[in-house]
Amino acid sequence: LTIGQEIELIWRQRWSLMTVLYLVIRYIGISYSVYVSRPKIGVVLIAHL
């Protein structure tokens, strides 16, 4: 799903329980992935110095 498709199919439609669940799962998942990988990114950057 591209950002354009998401805007058209999710954000511009009438909200429902499924819309909210989709957004919660999508953006909590992305946030969690960034949070979990954050320490690893710091270690890699320090190792290259």
C-alpha cells in the first residue's frame, strides 16, 4: 500500500472500527520497529567512527 493509496482508501473514507484497527496496527508497528532498532543504529554508527 503506497502513501497515495492509503490516503485515498483509509484517510478519506468514513471511519469505522476496521479503519481504526488498521491505523493502530500499522502505526504502532512502525513506531515499535523504530524503537527496537534504535539502539542497534547507535552501535553501528559508533563502530564506524
